[in-house]
Amino acid sequence: MNILNYKLYITNELLTSRIGLITLAHTIRVLDLSKTIDQHFPASGSNCALKASTFINTLVLSQHEGGECLNDTVHIAKDKALLSCH
């Protein structure tokens, strides 16, 4: 049996298992989808409501990760490494 020669180092960097979401979030940003979404969905009359782009982008990221409902977005909101990437 061959043992691969890996060396593990200690780091203070934030790590995430959701690295695939970064590429999707980057694509959303490069295509400027937030602007397009906000142009096609009217703003809510409430000052407490989320912008349509925030709601839709978060839902898309959650579904990409395997989420099935809005409650599954909590994992994204709590991932400090993922949030620090933008």
C-alpha cells in the first residue's frame, strides 16, 4: 500500500466546506444578476424587507448546496469563511 506524502500545516485562515458556492457567487456578481433581478422585481414598501436580489441569490446558493427551503440558508449566513470572500 502506498501512503501519500501529505504535510498538514496549521493556519489561522478561515476554511469552509462550501467552496463551490464561491464560484457560483462570483458568477452571479460578474453577470450583474443582482441589478437585473432588482430591475424586474418591484421594491417592497417595507423598510425591513430584503431586496429581491438578496432573497433570490441566497435561495439559489442554498439550492446549489442542496437546501430545500429558506431555513436551509442559515448555514450560508453562519459560514464566516464564505461571507469573507466577497
